[in-house]
Amino acid sequence: KIADGSLLYDFGLTFIEALTGFLLGNIFGTIFGLSLWFSKRIFEISKPYIIALGSAPIFALAPLMIIWFGTGIFSKIMMATLSTLFVAMFQAYSGASDVNNDYINLLKTFKSNKFQIFRKLIVPSSVVWVISAFKMNVGFALLGAFIGEYISSNSGLGHLILVASGLFDISLVLVGVLMMVIIAL
């Protein structure tokens, strides 16, 4: 696998899928989570759906993702994105709603509008929560990409591990797992 370059190719493919899904999921999840701060009512309406979709295991959604997005790299990226989206969204909203009301009231006494409060107080105060989501989502993005490759792919570390385990090639399975750990690091 090393001599013919296929291990490096599988490593690179899984890395790109996981990284792209990580970035997309965190960016869109953070934006959506922070924007929910503007309306408590919209958050309360959408909360059960966010929790329901966020708690569904990505493995259960994989067949739908393959039907919607096909079997190419895009479906693996979407699986990694979906794996990270809800964690980023919930963490960003938690950070935004955790801001002390005394600070918000102080800015209101200075005639700050809602957008100024959001920009000057809510976003900076949420950074710790957002970075916490980044730390958690590294593993989730990698898991999403891995499951996508494991279910339907002809390349990537998930496919490598699936084929190697079917052939009882334990050393190659361990190499695949080691490569996944390197990506996570």
C-alpha cells in the first residue's frame, strides 16, 4: 500500500473530506446558532428539531445521504458536515444565550441597538463556546467521512479498513486506524 502510493491517496482523500466537512459544519452551525440569539421564539420552535436531528446517529442517515448526494466525495463531505453542524449550532447558541443580562442592559443604556449588542458583546462572548465546539467536532467530522467511505466508496481510509478487515489483514486495519488518528491529531 505504501509502495504504490494508494495509502497516501486514501489518507489525503479522507483528510480532505473530514477537513472540508469540519469547516463547513462549523461555519454554518456557528452562524445559524449565533443568529438564533436574535429571536428566542424561533429558537424555542426549532429546538426540538435541532435536538432530534442532532441526536440521530450519522450512520442511520448515511443511506439517505447517499441517495441525496450520490456516492462520490460530495456525499462524504456532506456526512462530515452534518456530523459537525448541530454541535456547532448548539454550542454557538449556548454561548450567545449565556451572556450576562447586566452587560446587555448596560449596552442598552448607551442606546445600542440589537445588532451592535450582537457584534460587540454576543459574538466575542461566544468565542469560548465556539472553540469548544471545534474541539469536539474534530472527531465528529472524521467519523462522518469515515462512515461515508465505509458504507459506499472505492477509496479512502474507511474503504481501506473495510477491505482489509474483510481479508483479515489486521496489520492493514491497524495502519488505517493509525492514519485516522494522525488526521485527528
